[in-house]
Amino acid sequence: MIHVYLDDYRDCPRGFVLASNAEECKQLIDHEKVDILSLDFDLGWAQPTGYEVVRHIVETGRYPERIYFHTSSYSGRIQMYHTLAANAPESTKLFNGPMPDSLLMEIANHS
């Protein structure tokens, strides 16, 4: 199982695989079992957003175990969260915000 961090700008936390755009993230979701997915919304000027990844997850049914939102876009976070909350199976845990520092440290220490 891998942890995926979708972001075009921020540094990737230790223990995560970086997806710097929506297409890379969708490929990882399609070909790997994802434990934690942390989503950004804005991924660069005129580029597909994190919402495209959310739509892909819903369309394919390939849900990560846990999903967090580290985006600074309030409206983007709400849009992504509500779409997933309406469609995700009970086994997927949604967190309406970023990963806590304690979780980031735990993952970094085990990588």
C-alpha cells in the first residue's frame, strides 16, 4: 500500500509518493492500492484540479482507505469533500481537512 500526496507546489511529506498533477494521481490510483490520499485542489494555471481526481475515484470505484484535503481553496475542498461523502463506501474514511502532524510524523518514521 502507498500514500499519495497530490500537489504541484508544496513539498511532498516523507513516506508519500508525489503526484504533481491530476493525471499522475489518477494513474497511481488505477495501478496501486492507496492507503492515504491527500488532495490539493488548485494544480496550476489552466490545469485539471483535484476535483478531476475525485471524479475519477467516483467513476472507477477505486477508493483509497483514507482521504485528506490539504488544499488552501475552501470552495475546492468543500466540492471535493461533498462529492466523495455522497459516493464513498463506508470503508473509506474522509477527513475534512489536512493530515495532523502526528500522522505525518508517524508515517515519516516508518519510511
